[in-house]
Amino acid sequence: MKFVIEKTVLLKGISKIQGITNRKTDFPITASVLIRTRGMNVSVYATDLETGFEGIYPADIEIEGQVAVLSKKLFEIVKDFPSDFIQFELVDEKMLKITASDNVTKAEYHILCKAPEDFTILTDIDELVLYEVDALILKDMIEKTIITGIPNDEDRAHLIGLYLEIQEGDQNIIRMVGTDGHRMIKIDRQYEVSTNIPMEGSVILSKKGMTDLVKLIESGGQLEIGFREDNFIAKKDEEILVSRLLEGDFPDPNEIIPNDLETHLKLSKQTFSSLLKRMLILTDERSRAVVFNLYNDRLEVTATNPEIGDSNEEIPIEFDGTPFEVAFNPKFFIDSLNEIKSDIIIIKIVDAANPCIMFGEDDPNFISVIMPMTV
């Protein structure tokens, strides 16, 4: 194998796979990138056996072939390589030689190769029908729901996955939901496609796979998506991501988010967010809870840390319920407030035993559900 490729073009591809190849698995080959010629292009492929990414980029091919090398080391070499065009050559079937193609720049690297046949290819989708959606809409939904984090709990799909449901009708709706057991984020967005996306019921997407998808669609435009057995497929231009769907039960958001909860309070997003950030100053991982005292005309917030000190503030609110006291993790509110665009926040809350529901006055389709804490 021997080819020349533009540095910025190759860097575009191998930078997107670093999240995949740096994950710990039981298979050493997943730390490598598979490079292979495909016609007049070069394919860059990586997989952690749950997610696969392939990018196909133009190159000057002299000798066809394929090779696998450590992804992180290749990325570090290419990122700071002193020439705009790089030549790759397989030497003696065991070493990848990397040099400048201009015969002027004196730079030469050698990387030991891995066995390319050890790769499991997930991105062969030639027979699959895909459907277009707006990439930025999907990116925004992923970023808003994935703030619930990626806990190390492989046995509970609803914690390591994002619930996806597509509702077809007069208005096509994409619904995405994320949870970590202490909070839930639900977001609905309208989408337009020329043909309805065939999907029965709902699926659970991998949060890890969706973090990789965000890198693929960061520039916006149209994204093609589809489903194949237990896989979610996304394609943008000449880059493809395949992520395995998760199996398991995801809590029904309709059961967790009641529609008939009328008791609520209204307050300024900026005022509330600034208050909570100040409350965080005197909290730590062991004493994260802050106490909310709700009155009809004001909200009193208190943080107490036996090892540091305490703080107390009040802000005016409009609350139409019975006054009571409840404790929350303020970081959960702050995470959601960072994603809400409205200036006014609505919080529906009834007592200290049930979760509160928060959304922006101008965007009721982004809902954050936060469970109270016991102190």
C-alpha cells in the first residue's frame, strides 16, 4: 500500500475516531485504526465493537492495500506533521512509513502494523435505505439529553442509553429522552422528511455512540439516518457511523412527567442560575444538597457544609401552591438551565416527595425532571 493524502483531510477523519479508539475494551485491536484504499479514496475505519466509524477521503493512490496502526499515535503524528501532504507506505508488510511527499521536508516516521483482518466491519450499508433529517436539530437534541451522563452500569440500558421515538402524523416529531436515575431530560422537535422514517415503537441509542455522532454532524447540513436490525446508522457526506442499539426497558416518560400538574412557580432564568452557582461554592460531593423553602412570594435557598460553612439567599417568585421545604442537587438545575433558551423558567412542583418539572416559558418541548434529595 502506498498513497499521498492532504494532511487536513486525513486529520478530519482520524480526529473523529479518537473517542472510539481510546475506550477500554477486551480487544487490543479496538485501539487501532484500519486504513484501506477504496477506488481513488482512502478509508479510515475504527470500532469499539459497539460503534463503528468510517470516513472516505480523496487521495493519490499508487499501490492499493490496507493496514492497521495505533490510532492515538497516528493522530499525534499527523496533527503536528510539518508538511501539508503526507505519504504513507507499507514496508515489508509490518511497518507503516510516514514521510513528507514534497521531497523537501525532512520528516520520517515508522509505526508497527497490526493485523487488519482482526477488524469487525460495521459500516457496510450499501443496501440500506436512509432518510434525511436536519443534522443540527439532532445534534441539539443529543447535547441536551446527554447531560444526564454516561454511568458505568452496563446492565441498565435506560442509564447508558437515550430513548428515541419518532411520531408520524400532521407534524412529524422526534422525541429523545435521557436519564441517570436522578433526573430525566425529554425533548421533542419537529422534523421534515420526504418519506416517513420506518421505525416501530421506540429504540434505545447508546450514549457513547451519540457522543461520536455529535462530532460527525457538528458542521450542520442534512444527515441521513436509518435502522438495520440492532443498529442505528447515520451518514453525512462520505462519513458513516453505525451504533448498536441497546436492549432493555426504558422508563415511560409519559408516566414520569404528569401533564396535569398545575402547581407551579415562575422566575427569572438568570437570577435562578446565578443563585444556584453561588450555592455550589459551599457544597462538595458529600454534601451536594441545598434546601429550598418555597413561599408564595419568595424562594429561600440554603446550603450547609459542616466542614466549610453555610449560605442563605432569597429571591422573589410567583408560587401558587402551599409553602413547603425540599432539597435538591443544584447542579442538576444548572445543567438544564444552561440548555434552556427562555428568559423565564417555569417549575412545576407539588411537595417534597415528588420530582419537580422545569422548562422554559418559550419552549415547553424541552422538559427537565429532577428528583428531590433526602437530607
